Amino acid sequence: MADSTHDSDRIMASAKSSLTHQRAGGRRVDGGSIGKGSAKIKREHLTGKLLRLAMALAVIVIASMAFGAFVSALGFEGLFVTVLLMIVAAFLFLRYPRIKMPRREDLTKGDLKQTVNRTELWLEAQRPALPAPAVRLIDHIGSQLDGLGVQLTGLDENTPAAVEVRKLVGEHLPQMVASYTAIPSQLRSEARAGGTPDAQLVDGLQRISGEIDTVTRQLAEGALDELATRSRYLDYRYGGPDMPLGEVSAQDVALPPPGAPDVALPRPDRDNPRDEGGVPLDFDKSPLPSRSKR
């Protein structure tokens, strides 16, 4: 009885471990995704696994039904074999194939958004080998790369800005991390060339983070200018944000309301009933001179 309880606990622990493993994309990582790009790659990988598993289960069920209909009844043994095959298929298709981590040499292949997404995924795989301050910077850089990816939409990849982004994200950032991970772990805390490798890595990542922020702001400059122009127009048309609801701006106050008399013309004299037009017209009522007859 004790052995059965032990086996049940071991099976449950193995199932939980397998579930955690497949949620992580088939590879153990710490801290989850650092950005939306890497999360998208994992989600697509998991979706492919689930589709393949659904197809495998459907094939097993259809084959079992066909065997029971045309060969012989399944019975208890056949039902047991069918369930066992479904469990084995679920284990295999949820665990394999594992997500393929991109190589550093392949990060710059494809378009810019693919470069950003693959770099995020590659950085996630390097986090266990990095010191804690660098891990926090990597997580921050992941969120920065998400913002940069938004600005890359519609950007011509042949422009100097696109070339600079590809070098910064696909070359300089991975090279900084790869240079650190190539150092033996026992030497990463020793001072050398003005500082320890740990401190040099953190300093390099801070500079790269600042450069990513600068590039993102430069790419978003057009959208920021358009937003500022539209905001100034709304202030001019409807007043500033501090104006209470229902009031109008000074420009609208200066304009006369529709149907109002023109203030540029003199007002009619209300006491004179003959004055109806507003502009006094004083005609000479003397008779016109007659033409003399010759």
C-alpha cells in the first residue's frame, strides 16, 4: 500500500514537472518571457504542439473505432490500450519537439521584427549565467525591445536607421552577453582591466539600454510631433484641459454668435421711427432743375 502511494506521488510530481516544462516552451527557463516577441515565439511553438497532439488523438480514436466496428469488439483490453496510447501521445507531443533556441549568428537573419523577437528569446536562454543586476537589466531591455518593435512597423530596412537597429540589437547586444558568458564563472568576480567582468557587463548593458531608448525616441519623433500638433490644435479649437466643461475658448468668445447684428455698422435710432436701416440716409428733397427749352 505504501509503495502504491509512493508511486502515485511520483507520477503526480512527474506530471507537474512535465506541465511546467511544456509551459516554458519545452526548455527550462527562469522568470518567464522578457518581452512580447519571445512570448509570441513560445506561444506559436506551443500552439503547434497542441495541434499535433489533437491530430494524434483523433487518429487513435478513429483507429480504435474502426477496429471495433470492422474487426472485433474492443473490450476492456482494447479500451485500456486505447487510453494508454493516448497518454503516451500526450506525453510525447507535449514534450517534443523542444523549442529551438536561435544561434547568435542567426539573430540578424530575416526582417527587423524577427531579429528583435529572436534576440529576446536568445537573451532569455542566457539569463541563468548572468549576475542578478544584469538579469534585471535584461528584463528591462526586453520591455524596451517591445517598444522598439512597434516603431519598426513600416520602416524601410534599407535606411540607415534600420541598419543601425539591426547592428545594435542583433550584433552589439548579443556580443556583449556572449563575451561575458565565455569567461569561466570563477573569474567573473576578479578585478581586471579597471573592473570585474560582472561590473563591465552591467555597465555595457546600461549603455546599450540607453542607446535603445535613444533610437526608439528618434523613430517615434514623427509620431510625437504629429501628436503635439494635434494637441495644440485641440487647445486652440476647444480650449485648454483646465477649462471647465461647457465654457468656450477666448477665440470663440471673440466671434459673434450666429444671427447677431454686425457690430461694425451703427445701430438704428430706436426713438426715430423713420430710421429703420441703421445707416442714416439724408436725401435732398429740393426739386430737380428742369431743362430749358430752346
